[in-house]
Amino acid sequence: MSRSIQRRLTLMLGAAILLAAIAATLSAFLLAYREATEFQDDLLRQIAALVDARAAAVATDQIGPHPALSDPESRIGVIRLPGEPRPDWLPEGLAPGFHRLAAADEPLRVFVRADRVRGQRIVAFQPTDTRDEIALSSALFTLVPLLLLLPVMAWLIVRIVSHELAPIRRLAGQLDTAPADRPGPMADAGVPDEILPFVQAINRLLERVGDLVQQQRRFIADAAHEIRSPLTALSVQAGNLGQAQTLEAAHERLRPLQAGIERARRLTEQLLGLARLQAGAQPTTGVDVAALARELIAEHLPIAEANGIDLGLEEAAPVHIEATPESLRLILRNGLENAIRYTPEGGEVTLRLDADAQDAIIEVIDNGPGIPAAERDRVLEPFHRLARGGGEGSGLGLSIAREAAARLGGTLELAARRGGPGLTFRYRQRRAR
């Protein structure tokens, strides 16, 4: 169902103005009608007073006799009592003031003026349908202009609402014409204050999208370079292997080929892991970190023993967290693989589980050469390798671990090993309730 703001505003404002106009019109009509009827009553009162004054003048011989006062158009009649026949509809002894009486064919509005000195009464009367018609005509003159203004008001409402919503249409046009690979901020000049926070939020989102696009471009370029290098090396090594004249020479040239294949495989697995990680959020479950740690120790123990490294597990506290098991495994595996790779023969690597009042703390501690403090943040960026790394890794594992940690709501940091040389790979996350 369409929910047009412009249509709803137009209808709501139109309805509000229409109700206000109807109320104002009815009030104006009633006031005009009341004023018209009061004017008619004043007219009856004035005619009765005028007739009484003329009658007094005739009685004192100040003026001569005169015809009876009447108004054929407004159908106002005057009766002088005594002196003129009393009609049947006029009760005898009617009190002075205004009255409503019923004649044979129509109701009347009657005003009685009494003169106690001369003992006379002046009766001015008018049919109520005539006075109602006059009052209604007077009220309609007030009503008609208001009714004529309603279509004008409706047109103005449509124009005003359309004009005020025009900035939204302009913003939509800007978004439609913006290039998908280079989204720019929307202009907020002339945008209403109520919409400005929304536009600013979209601009911040577009800025983040632009940064993400740039990061993806750099990542793709770096990934292409990282993939091309081992593939080129594999091609050269395969050619060298084909030129080997003896079995010993072939075996000698096979080892770097196998190492290159292993490096390409590891890089491919890391890229696939990153793609799965960025594909979408996976459901989280309660994870027994101790059980997962024992699995990882068993998985990496043969490699550690082959390199003469003492690999162990230390459980300082039971650790349970809410996480995606695969993401947590990816984080800890990267920490263990890096520690084993760069720890010299005879060194130690410890997977330590601990907890404080709020967080679970998982650490991979080694006594290898460590990482200089100035480089610890940079090695968490994609494809960044230390100069002493010897080109063994792709520089992608730690960045993948950091992104996985962020998606789980945890934090990943590298710190110096306490009590001697080495590195501490530390992951921290809120404990499960």
C-alpha cells in the first residue's frame, strides 16, 4: 500500500482547514443571522416608536393626520390600539415587548409599545418567514466568500506541500545519478531542518561506503599481487624442475616448488575464509573455549614438535562465550600459526585461557622475537609483513582475525610478552551469562 507523505499531508491539512473553515463559516453564519434578526427587531421597535411619536404630535395638533406606516417589501405592519380594528391573532391585553404569535396563515414577530399616559398601544409586526429570509440572505453574503475560498485553499495546500517536499525529490535525483563506485555526499543546502539529520546520516553512510570501496580496491589489487607472485614463482620452479638432469637435482628443485604450492594454498584458504566471513552474519552459540582450545592444540602439535617448539595449554579460569564457532576457531588458529611460524626452535608457545569480572581473555603467548611496538597495529592491516618475515606469510591472517573479532563483538590486540622477549596475541570478549 502506498504511503505518500505528500498525499497524506495534503489530505490531513486539507481536512484540518476544511473543518476549521466549516466551523468558521457556521460561526459567521450564526452571528450574521443573529445580527440580522436583531436588526429586524430593532426595526420593529423603531417603527413602533416613530408611530407613537407621530400619534402624540397629532394629538397636540403639532402635525396633521398621516397615513399608517408600513413597509410592503419587508411586510411590516402597524396597528394602533384603540383606534384600529384588533385582528383575531392579537390577544387583548398583550404585554409590552416582543412576542411570537400565530396568524391564520403564518407565524408573526410582534412588538408591543404601550403609552400609559394616553392609554394607547402601538403594535408593529412582521411575518417570521419574511424576516428569516432577510436574515438568511444577509448571512449568506458572509458565507459565500468563505465557500469560494475553499478551492483556492486546497490549491494552495497542494502547491505548498509540493514545494516543501521538492528538496527530497532533488536528493533522490542526486542519489540516482551518483556513480555506484564513487558515491559522493548529498548537498544539504535548502534541506528542511526535520530532514537534515537524515541527510547527514546518509552522507556519513556514503562516506563509509566510499572508504569501504577504496579498501576493497586496495585489497583486490594487493590480493592480485599476492596471488601473482607465488604463481609466477611456481611457473619458474616448474620450469626448473623440468630441466633437471638427475633425480637428485629434481628432488632439490621439488622442495621450493612444494613450498610455493603450500604458500599459494594457504593464501587461497585465507581469501576464501575472508570471503565467507564477509558473506554475512552466522548464528552464535555458546562455546566452551577450553574444548576448542584442546582441539586446536591437538591440530597444531605435530607442526610444533617438528619445529622443536613446546606447545601447551594453560587454563587459568573456565571460559564460555557466545560466538560463531568457526569465527572463533579462525581467530585462535591465526594466533597459533603465527606464533609457531616465528618462534625459533626450542621456544615455547602457550595458549592461555583466563577471565575477569566481565570479559573472557584468550591469549597466545610465545617467546619469539616479537613485534616492535610501532609495527603492532600495522601488521593487523591486510598484506602487511615485517621486513624480517622472510616472505613466508601472506600478511593476511592477522587482518582476517581482527575482522572476525570485530564481527563477534570482541577486540584483538598484540602486546609484548610479560617477563621477557616475545609476543602476546590477546582476544577479549564479553563472557556468556
